[in-house]
Amino acid sequence: MVARLLRLKLALLRGEFRRSVLQLIGMVIGLAYGLGLTVWIVAALVGARFAADVPLVRDLVVVAGVVVTLGFLLLPLVFGVDDTLDPRAFALFGIPPRQLAAGLGAAGALTIPGVALVLCALASIVTWSHSVGATIVAVIGAAFGVATCVLASRVATAAAGILLDTRRSREVTGVLGLLLVIIAGPALVVLLGLVRHQDPRALVTAAADVLRWTPFGAPWAAPADASLGHWGAAIGELFLAASTVVLLLWAWQALVARILVSPGRTAEVRLYGGLGWFSRLPQNRWGAVAARSLTYWGRDPRYWVALIVIPIIPGIAVGGLWLSHAVPGHILALLPLPVMALFLGWSMHNDVAYDGTAVWLHLAAGVSGRADRIGRAVPVLGVGIILVAVGAALTAVGYGDPGILPAAVGVALVLLLAGLGISSITSALVPYPVAQPGQSPFQQPQSTGSLAALVQSVSLFIVLLVSIPAIGFGVLFVLFGGGWAWASLAAGAVLGLAAGWGGIALGSLVYDRRGPEILDAAITAA
């Protein structure tokens, strides 16, 4: 059964290379990035074999191993996990839970992060090959380390799938995740500020001395202690690592057995009265699309979680710079509005994908690309106008000079409208799969990360490229004053309107021509 599931996983991985050209390009870029990082780490571990300061190498490897293990444990809860390994998909095949758990656990290593982890673990064997005994302990420790990472990832996601099976619980989890993000950024900056005057070597050593006796640090510390001749500590750490793997394996088998006989909970039903936005907007096609979009933005957590994130990003950046005293306060006041305007306009870059298979209603009803693009832009424009008006006034107050007001409006306007225009094109040209309705807003379907990163990076780059003149004139006003603020406003208004209207027009043509492809992408992602 293990071999059969491994072959199935390999077949699915081969199938990923038969997708569209753009998806294939995104995957190749992601693979190249992951391969380059893995080669760098492997080279560092092999080179550390010849380092004279073995205790320092031990401390660095232990700390890095704990960070990697925590990444395998926590990141799938935020960004989702490979959905082909969901035990529920095998519930009707009558596979004994123990065999299924073993097969899915082994297949869990056949992912890009899993393969990279295995390669790095093999390189760590070379790092500690100072003697025959240390090499044997390094082989055992590497196996325990890889097993701990893979099983911890599977146990965490399976447990979260059981405990957070309702939509409301997933929404609460999303909000808690955002709060953690808010706290983590400033907390990290404060921590770095507290320790920046300390000896880095002493800090790493102190951290490693504590972490090597934890379940996540023990498998990486045992080979190092064996290499240093501390055999008592090495044996104790191996025992702790082995106990951790046994405990995780038992928990994984128990969760698989529970999932196979536990159907999903009944979806929550909510009743609404009236027509809502449909009765307030024009009774035409773009009005209907706008009403539907506004309804989604108000009720779908995938939308309002994104709206919550928009002010968090500049908040973390400004908070970090303010705590570090790296930038004057009046200059920091100029940053939040442009960043929020940029991400608000850019937030629509994959809007069509959030419709899922329901996009067939637009196509069957003959909704034109023009009506669709304009209707979807209404929520962003409504929020954006308020953001620019209020944000520009607050920016002028924080900067201490009302003369900055035209530049603030111009920069925010071009970032908002250019982002809206570019997003109107990309959402129809290259929609990539997103979390389905009712799923966690942070969950992503399998193998979409590379394509998503490519679309996001290119669209953001184009928006910033269009905005360079307005931003440049604004910078000139900050440096020299004069009439540069009005030049920034003029450039922002002209370029923003041109990019916004041109993007909607071009996106309309793309939408009209690619209707079948958009529907096919929605069905494939479902």
C-alpha cells in the first residue's frame, strides 16, 4: 500500500507539468528558486564538515533545524496543505487505517519542501561524519528529523481539519491568524532591538542549549554531540527524538482512523431578507455585477480578510521603522496611504477565480466583458475614494505640511487606479486557483504557489512602473518643495485614469475572448 500511494503521488506530480504554459512557467520558476536555495544550504552543510569551530556549527544547525521543523508544523495551517493527501479522499476504498496512515505519511515527503528537507538532511550526515559512530548517529538523527517534520505537518493539518470543520470556526481562525501577524512583526523588531547590542555567538549558543533538549531540536543535536564526544547527551537526544516520532506516528494513525469514519459537519445556514445591493444599484448588467461583487465583499471571508490585511502591511512596516528610529517620523507619515492604495487596487488581480464554477452564470447570461470589468471595479473604487480622501488628509497632518496634500492624492490615485486597471487584465488573462467558498481564506489549492507568485509579482511591478512619474514628483517636493506636489497630482490623475480605463478596456476584450478558458480554469480548480 505504501508503494502504491507513492506511485500515485509521483503520477500526480508528473501531471502538474501538463498544465497550461503560464502555469508551467510559474512552476519552473518556483522549482528553480527552491532548487537554488537547497543547493546553497547543502553546500553550506557540506562545507561545515571542515569547519574548525565545531560547537558553533552545532549551535547553528540545531537552531536552524528547529526553525525548519516549526515551519513544517505551522505554515500548512496558514497556507493550506497538499489536498491530494487528505485521508477523506480514500474513505471509500476500504484501506485499513494503519496502512493508509503509513502510505500517506511516506507520500507526504514527496513535495518540493519535503524533497528539499531530505537533501539537506543527507547533507547534514556529511557535516557530522567525523567518525564512524558519529556518522551512524547522524544517519539516525537525519531520519528522525525528516520523520518529525513530515508527521508534524500531517498531524497539525489533520487535527485542524477536524477541529475547524465549520465555516465559522475557520473564519475565527483567520482573524486569529491576522492578529498573530500583527503581533509578530513589531514583536520581532522589538526583540531585535533588545538583542542587537548582545554577542550573537552567545545568543545562538544559549538558544541551542535549550532547543537541543526539545522534541524538535533533539534529532539535529544528537549527531553534533556525538561528533564532539558527548555520547551521553547524544544518546539522550536520540531517545527523545525517537519518542517524538513514535508519538507523532501514533497521533497520525489515530487521526486517520477518526477521519475515515467522520463525515464533514453540516454547513451553517443563514437567512437574509431583501435584495440588498441589487435593489440599490442600476438595474442593468454592470449594476448586477457590481451588486453581486459588493455582496461578496461584505459576506465572503476571503474578501474581508484581504481587506483587513491591507492596513496591516503598512502598519508593520511603519511600526518597525519607527521602533528602529531608522526613518524620521514625518517621512514615515508618507508611507501608509500609498501602500494601502497599491494593495487595494491590486487586490482584484485574481477576482474572477473567487467566483469558482459560478462564473458560468456570467457566460451563459451573455454578460459582456465591459459590464463584468466595470461591475467588479465598483467595490474597489468605493472603498478607494474614501481611502484616498481620508488618507491624504491624515498624511498631510502627519507630515506637518499641508502642501504635501496634492502629492499624496496624486500618488495614491495612480497606485489605486493603475492597480485596478492591471488587475482587470490579469484576472481574466491568468486566473489561478484559490480557496473554494467556505474554506479557510489562507488555504491554497495544490501546486498553485508558483503561478500565483508569478502573477502577483508581474502585476505589482507593472503598477509600480506606471506610478514612477507621480512618485518621483512627490519625492522632489519632499526634497525641494515648490510646485512639484501639483505636478505629482497631475501625473497621478492622468496616468491613473489612463491606466485604469485602459486596463478595463483591455481586460474587457480579454474576458470576451477567453470566456471558455476562464470556465475551464474554474472547473479544474474546483
